[in-house]
Amino acid sequence: MAVLHIKNMVCDRCKMAVQAQIESLGLTPGKIELGEIEIIGELTPNQYVALKENLQKIGFEVIDNSTARTVEKIKNAIVELVHYSQG
């Protein structure tokens, strides 16, 4: 299983768009959360590059840097609080 961190995922529609890109490459998506996706099974280097390019075409970015991942997690937590809180 591969876990990738994705920049610019801010809503449920983003999750659906990312899922469609994963499936278009013949990959099996696991859990898809704001900013993080799981891919079931092996992700070959060619599949990784193709997924990264496809996501970039629709406005997302795979985050390889740990500092950028932390920043994106904080941003996603704020988005969830603002958009999905009951208050």
C-alpha cells in the first residue's frame, strides 16, 4: 500500500476528482481524505509519475517534502473546521 500526500484538496469534490485519476490508471484507491490518499497494492515508478502528472493537470500536487506535508495537514484541518463543523 502506498500513501501519498496531496496539496490543494479542500472538498469532497476534490476527493472524487483524485479518486477518478487513481482509477483511470487502473489503480485501486483505499482511504481518500483531504490531503492524503492510499493506494492499495504496489505503485510502480511509472504509475507514480503518471498519477503525479494527471493530478497536476487538474490542480493538485503530490507533496514529497515533510515540511510541506505538515503545512498542508494544518491547512486541511482548518478547512475541515470551517466547512464541516456543526456550529
